[in-house]
Amino acid sequence: MGSDMERHDEEEEESVSEILRDRFRLSTISIAEAEGKKNGMQISEPIVACVSDLAFKYAQQLAKDLELFAQHAGRKSVNMEDVILSAHRNDHLAASLRSISNELKAKEPQSERKRKKNTRKEDKSNADVH
């Protein structure tokens, strides 16, 4: 009975993944068509499908990497530093991500920043105790 339940969970997970891939592909096609139209170009369907599949696989791998970075840091949640770290091989992308991060921090209310700092201090002191 346990194996039926596991098989059902796997099928459901696969179905969700297929839905995400299809939505991602549709979004990619829309973006490619809009950009092509804006630039007076036409992009062939096989090329759009190939780019879409590559982008989806990249996004899947990126999600796995971000999860591993957070786990390595002893966290259960991914944060902006993990995202920046994922771009370490691309200086331009890393710089853009740092800029976005700084903009987000500047927009964050002061009270929220203080709360996050206190939470970090508490996490460190709890880690030192254990």
C-alpha cells in the first residue's frame, strides 16, 4: 500500500513539473515573439522551443543550487546572498544582482532591517549555545 502512495506522489509531482514546464514554455514563446516583433525579427518555433527548454533546465538547476547554498549556510530559506553567489562566474550578472539587492535594502523600512538584524544575532547566539 505504501508503494501505491509513493507512486501517486511521484506521478503528482511529475504532473506539477510538466505544468510548470508548459507555462514556462508559453511565457518564453510570448517573450520571444514580443521581442522579435519589437526588433522587426521573426524567431523560428524550433529555436524558441530549444531556448525555452534550456532556460527551464537552467532554472531547475539554479533552484537546486540555491537550496544547497542555503543548506550549506545552515539555513532553511534561500536569501539574496545565495542568489548573488549563484552568479559568481558572471561578473556582470553578479554586479547587477548586488545592485538590485542594495535597491531592495534601501526600500526596506528601517524597522524591518532592525528586526532582521536582531533575528540574525539571535540565530548566532543560539548556534553558539548549541
